[in-house]
Amino acid sequence: MWRYAEVLPVAFDADVSMGEGLTPLVGAPGHPGCWLKLDYLMPTLSFKDRGAVVLATLAKVTGAERLVVDSSGNAGTALAAYAARCGVACEVFVPRGTSGAKVNQMRAHGADVHVVDGDRQAAAEAAISRLADAPGARYASHVYDPYFLHGTKTFAYELWEQTAGHLPGTVLLPVGNGTLLLGAYLGFLELVSRGYLPSLPRLVGVQAGRCAPLAAAYARGLVQPVALTPGPTVAEGIAISRPPRGAQCLEAVRASGGCFVTVDEEEIVAAQAELAANGLFVEPTAAVCWAALVAGADADDDHGGSVGRDGGAVVPLCGSGLKTAH
Ligand SMILES: *Cc1c(COP(=O)(O)O)cnc(C)c1O
């Protein structure tokens, strides 16, 4: 991704980078004109490396001694790995129920992992209170730190380059906190404003039906996420009931002419199995956009309508199946 160093807020550091980015774009099986972006083929096996390398480089440059992070798994794993490369200590707060494989991966990189007895929100609160008494600590939040989005925006730049500027009409994005959605939006805005793209692609945010505060807000025409009590979902990486940047996510999707859609548990599980049957081993969260494409391709407007039918679509696959395999 450092081929786009000119538009990144920190300089390339060869001791920190692990060659993240420029992931393959391959044809989607059975859906002509649609593409899969294999962001699970990253150094720590999720798209979070795009943002984590930027935050860790920044921590190194500014002399932070410790990164404090809250995460449902993959962001913590990515930051643990990149913090290790910078020689900076890393503490990760995860909610109870986070996949053991993700926790093992963080610990392998030397992070101090605290499993918080509560949900994702409780993990965030624990991280914030830890920061108050940890001198030299920097909050490396993928949710709040704007530098993270400058890393994830490279997703848009790569799509532009890999399609030679002829992007499909729709880009689907999994949305929990929206760090890939907002990064992609930022990247596409930059490309449009510099004259490299004629217009934004339609951004379609995909949420799990059991935890869909943004899809519910979109459906009701609201500008803030809907407060709800989430149900359990296999899509642990997007199980965010109160996304702090929810209003910004809704605005980005609307500004692009896109929409929010939901997929149910059965659709997610079936999508994961179908991808695996095509050689693509991803975690359940990473199958939600494929589930939405399949649902939208065979049907009607309440499933996202023309998702993928006119002008093709890009479906990111964001996390490896090894993250949740037993
Ligand atoms: C983090 C993550 C997401 C969601 O990212 P948000 O920033 O919460 O929207 C989706 N899929 C995978 C595999 C992830 O790790």
C-alpha cells in the first residue's frame, strides 16, 4: 500500500511495514462483472493491517511507549503485530467470546490481552479507563483515530488501480464501526477530487440482521444509528451495537447513492460455505458481503435491489477463516 505514500500521513518505515496491501482482485464465481478483493491475504490475515501499520508507525515516530487498544479481535491482532515491530508495548481489551484463535495470535505477538467480562462496548470502556493511568500510552483506536482511515483508504486506491480506473458501479462493505467503509469513502473522495474518477461508486453497507443499528436507521431515514439490543451473531467482527461514527457512516453511504442491507445468520453461514467451496477460506464476518451479493442478485429491492446487477460489484473478503477455525 506504500505505493500510495504520497497520500499517506506518515512516511514509509521499512522496519514496520510487512508488505501489507495490494491484495488480489479476482473474479467472483458465478457473478460476471463482480470481483472479490482478497483482503484476508494480509500479514495478520485481515484488512485491519492497512490502518494498523499507519497507527504503529505514528506511535514509533511520536515516541509512544505503549499502545492501548479495544477490539473484537482483528484490529487488536493487527496492532499487536505492528506494535511488536516497533518495539512498543501493546495492551488489548477484548470482549468475552472473542475467538480463541484471535486471542492466541495477539499473545503470540507479545500483547497483554485482557478479556473483559462484557460486550464490545465494555471492552472499549475498560481500554479508556486503563489509558488514564498508563503513562506514555497512546490510544490506538481504529474507531476514533483518523489516521487509521488514511490506512484503510488505500483499499479504494487499489481498486482504482486494479480496474484501471473502470470501477464496478457498486462496492459492498461490511460495517460494524465502519472503518473500511469510511476509509474507502475517503479514498474515493480523494480520487474524485483529484480527477482520477468521474464519480463515487455506490457504497453498500452490509450488517448482520441481528445487530444492524445503521441498516435500521437507513431504512427509517434517520441520521443517527438506532439504539437497539443486539442478538448474538456469527459475524463477531461487525457486532457493534453503538457505532461512535454511525452518523458519518450513514452520511457516506447516502452521499454515494448507496444503501444499507442486512443478511441473516443462515445467509452468512451459507455464504461462508460457498466461498470455501470455491477455495476461499474466510471467517463468518468476512462472508457477509458475499451473502448480500447473492441475496441481491437473486432478488428484490428490500435485499439491496440491484446490488451487483447493473455495473458489477466489488465484494471484499476481509478476514481469514483461520481466525475462527477450531
Ligand atoms: C473489523 C472487521 C470488520 C468490520 O470493520 P468495522 O470497522 O468495524 O466496520 C469486518 N470484517 C472483518 C473481518 C473485520 O476484521
